[in-house]
Amino acid sequence: MKFEFQNPTHLVFGAGTLAHLGEAVRAYGKHALLVTGGGSVKRNGTFDRAISSLKAYGITFAECPGIEPNPKLSSVITGTGIARHEGCDMVVGLGGGSVMDAAKVIAASVCYQGDPWDMIMHGQENRRVPTQALPVITVPTLAATGSEMNGTAVITNEKTSVKSFVGAKCLYPKVALVDPELTLSVPPDQTAFGICDLITHVTESYFNGIDCTPIQDRFAEGVILTAMEWGPKALSNGLDIEARAQVQWASIVALNGWVQVGTATNYPVHMIEHVLSAHHDIAHGAGLAIVNPAWMRLAAKTRPDRFARFAQRIFGLPAPSGKEEQTAREGIDRLESFLRSTGCPTRLSEVNIGDTMLARYAQDSLHIIHDKDGRLPGRPPMSESDIIELLRSAL
Ligand code: NZQ
Ligand code: ZN
């Protein structure tokens, strides 16, 4: 292993922390851009509580409402215009991953010369990664992406149907104010998609990272076991604050970098899912619940031992030597059953995706990222026909 690690985001976690928003913002600015989504924060009272905290500390704000799930480039451009016009000196993202991602890219776009799409990885030769951004404070209302405490954002160019990511130091939020009470109103389907998303964040590095990362393996297993224990509690009683808190903490740990440190991982399942949600606007976690088990079945053929160990450690399955392939298959079936038990779809047909565009999805994934042999990076690297085969197995 060889690595450097720094996550500069100041995390404040716990029920009631929303009341500290004004205090947190005051350290970074006086006139905030307040980015929100389609209205859930206004319906459930979170928005009013947020602005009363801002007002208590003398913070004024401009609004950028209406960020959609799978946030669009045009919304980022609109938000950037508002921030510039209003002279905002910092950005607050109050919402799910989509809102927080848009908030980050708006914050960077305000300081960026040219088209913000240039900062998003989409197969271009000369990507210009942002080096400066307004300070961002994230206030997540949904446990899923971990965006609140990482330096990544995912944006969709709706004109070209390309969804992809940007990762940069300047995108790390200054503060993540994480109040599990804000997630009590998340409906069961989004709760389940969030659980699937966080599990997939750690299975990606568990299966695609380098060999011999024993601490990282145990971190990942801890995240998965915690999500499988507390996720169903949050689903059966959405008002269970303890369950909401455990799921939210798991979602942060899953993608704040700590689990992935030193693994040099790739994210093939995410790359393929992003193409599906780019074309069909499905929820990210729902797409992952379909792609991840299918990917695991394909990858297990090349590394049955690794998948057998997953089955053993996560599901307590016996793993007799010589029967690794069978154990691996059973472990993947169990994970898929778990996802299905939470209400996630596990087949493309359940989200109305058929077989007419499989080649296009594969080509789009490879256009965004590929190795020197033109394959999607991961273990194993996948060619266009591998990706098509994977997707066909998930129909
Ligand atoms: O828009 P509103 O009205 O707020 O409603 C949202 C939205 O409809 C709703 N919601 C959020 N909090 C709620 C709530 N409803 C009731 N009560 C609450 N407290 O949930 C719906 C989905 O929201 P969204 O933000 O889209 O979900 P999520 O947090 O799963 O974010 C998904 C986006 O993040 C990207 C995904 O690709 C997708 O675009 N990702 C970002 C990552 C990152 N920045 O690190 C990594 C991930 O792998 C992922 O790719
Ligand atoms: Zn994800």
C-alpha cells in the first residue's frame, strides 16, 4: 500500500445540529447561496429552521431552489448566475446528494473561467479541474451518497445525456452539518436506495482495489454489516432516530475516503449506473441495486476466492476449500435478496429499461473512462461486450 490521505471537512454530527447552521456559516461568509431541491425541505419544516438559524447569526441569503435528482448542468449554470448576481460569498447545500453535488459545482463555477462542463470528466482531452471554489457547507437530508464529506460531485449534461463526476480538493465542504433528524421524513424507497448506495460504495473498493488491504476490508465489512443491521430498522420505522443516525453515519464513512484509503480502487459499477441514470433518470441507488449483483456475478468468475470470503464474512456462510465458486454465488444471491427485501429493484425491466440500447450504455461508460486497452477499469477490466453481457444478465 502507498498513499496520502486528507479529508479536510469538519464534521458535526448529531440530532439537533441544524440549529448550529448560522454559527457555522458565519465563519465563512455573510451572504449565502442556499441551494435546495424539489421542495421536501420546505414541506417538512427543515428550510424554515435553517433560515431562522441563519437569521439568528445575521446571515443573509439568496435562494437556488429546484435542484432535481440527477442534477442537471443547466441548474448548476442557473445557480452560478444567482450566486454571481447576488454576490454570495459562500454556498449551503441543504438536501440530498443531488443538492449537495449541485452546491459544490456552483461554488466552483463561480470561480471558474468558461463552461463548468469542462470540469466534469466526460472523455475530453484537456479537463480543467477546478482549483478554487466558494466555501461550501453541506446539510444532508438523506443518507446515501456521502457527498456531505467528500470532494466529489456528479452532474448530468441533459443535452448530451452524459452523467459524470468531478473530484477536486476545492470541492470538499468546509463543514458537514449532519443532523439525522432531517432524514426522518425520507420515504421508504429513497431510504432503501440510500442503503444500497452506501453498501455499493464499499463493495466497489472491496472488490476492485489492490490485494492485501486487510484494515480496509474490515472497515468495508463493518459498513455493510451496520447497514444490513440498521437499514431494515430505519425502513420498518422511519421515525427511529437511532436507526436513521446509524445509517447516516454508515453512509458518510462509506465514501469520505477512509474505507478506500490505499486501495487504489476503481468504480465500475458506478460508471455503468451513471450511464443508466443519465439516459433514464432513475434513482442512483435503484440503478446500483440492479447493476451491482450482476457485476458481482461476472467478476466472481475471475476471482471466486475474494467473493467467497465476502460470503463468509458478511453472511457467515461456510467456505469449504474447493467450493469457492458455489459459496461466492450464494453470497451474491444473499446480497441481492437483501436489496430486494428493502424494496430495491434488481432487474432493468423493473425500471422500464429494455435491451435496445445496451451497446450505447456500454459505449458511453467507456467513453467517460477507459484503460489503455479501451476497457472499463476494474477487476476485471471490462470490454464493451463484457458490459453488454453484464447488462443483458440484469434484464
Ligand atoms: O428534491 P427534494 O424535494 O428535496 O426531494 C428529494 C428527491 O426527490 C428527496 N428527499 C431528500 N431528502 C428528503 C427527501 N424527501 C423527503 N424527506 C427528506 N428529508 O429524495 C429524492 C432523491 O434525492 P437525491 O438528492 O437525488 O438523492 P441522493 O442523496 O441519493 O443523491 C443522488 C445523486 O448523488 C449522486 C448520484 O449519482 C445522484 O445524482 N452521487 C453523488 C456522489 C458523491 N457526490 O460523492 C456519489 C454517489 O455515488 C452518487 O453518484
Ligand atoms: Zn453511489
